[in-house]
Amino acid sequence: MNQNVSVTLTADQVPSFCICTLCNHDSGCFHCLAETCVPGNKGDVGLPGSTGIPGAKGQKGDMGEIGQPGGLGIPGTKGDQGEQGVCNCKDGAKGIPGQPGISGPKGVKGELGLTGIPGPCSPAIQSAFSAKLTNMYPAPDQPVPFTAVIYNIQFHYNPSSGVYRAHVNGTYVFSYQLVAYSKPLKVGLFLNFIPVVKSTEIVTLETASQQVVLHLYMGDQVWLQVKDQNNNGMYTGTEYSSIFSGFLLYPDSCDMPLFREMDNPIINNGKYNWN
């Protein structure tokens, strides 16, 4: 009777089956005297075994190498504004004054500047006036009196006669702005009975105006005069004003006028005439 006998194989051997070919007993093979082994076929992989019991905790391993820094993360969302803090601030104690600094080097002396131009002698010598008309349609052949004085600190203008008198030799500026109403206005600015400039305005509530620069000598007189009764439409009212003004631009000399003798008025030595 043949009996399979297992043979222990090493790990590099192929499993085999051995058959007993010679027994020492007819009824059974108790001792195999000879056997034949043939290699067996490789069996299929068996099913995985069940999970074993966890082993004991191992010892702590050595520290690994430091890894490379990670990439920049995505910016986070803006947080809510925090509550305003309470300030219990107090000024600190005053510090000790510092030491004075070192004096700087002495500066270099600058060059002498140019001599300036002497300024004008005014306000030592001043003259100016401005007055407005109070009675419309003035009479011809005489100066027009502008009796409502606006400015006349030096009293070189006579509001009763309407005549301005120069008190120093110099350059003067005269101007007038006169409103015409109801009839034509023909007016002239006169210097010592000689007409200098003339204006004509025939439109009601329009303005006749002039400005002129004159050189005057001490005692010269300037005034305004209308042509005749048919052309004296000079007007004044609550909403309209007729103005006569003048001033000394600059004198010929800076000598004080108190040291000069005033010539006699010449206003009575001539004849008022339009021409």
C-alpha cells in the first residue's frame, strides 16, 4: 500500500510529492524502504489571514531632516475693525535741557550792495480832492461848484467856487464823470481860463467823462465849465452822481511848500468864456 510522505523543503526548493514503492509488510506500509518523489504543481495563493494583534509601541526614532519651506499661502480675508482703545495718556516729565551746540564758523563778509534810488518826497507834499454836484443844470460862464466834498484834506479845492488851486509846481491828474439828463451837456476842463479838454453828451442818463495829466505851477487854477444854458444838462440825483476829482501825482521838487510864496490868485484877472 502506497502512502504519501511529506518531505521538508528549503525555501529555494519546489514542493514535491514522494510515493513509497517498497514496504516491509503486505497489509500495510509501516516502514518505507524505497520511495519516489515527483515535483508537485505550485498551489494557488491562499486567502489573506486575519489582522494580527497590534504589536508593542516601538521606540522613538531619530529626528528626520528639515524639509523645504512651503509655498506662500493664499491671503486671508480682512478681519473686522477692532474696538477703539482707551488712551490713558499723560505727558511725560519735562526733559533736561540739552547742552548748547558748538558755535559755527564766522560767515564771509558780503559785497557792498548797490545804492538804492531815493523814494519820492510825498507824503511830505500831498494834494488831492474829490467832490460831487448837488445842484443840476449849472450856470454857464463861470466854474461849476461841486459842493458835496468827498475828499479835501489839504483844502486845496474850494467847494464854494468849484476851483482847485495848485500849491506846488508838479504833475497833476484831473478827471470828471458827469451825468447828462433831459438836454445836451457840453462841458470843458479849464486851466487859467484856457480850455484843456471838452466833452459832449446828448443821450439822457449817459456819462461824459475825461481824464487828463497836466503840469501846473504854484497858483494855477483848474475848474469845470458848461457852454451855455442850452447845453448845461449836468444832472445829479439819488441814483446818479456827477464827480470832479484831482490829485498831485508828484512835485517838481521836494522842498516844503511853506518856504514858498504863493502868487496872487489870477481867477479874477480873466474873463469866463467857452472859447
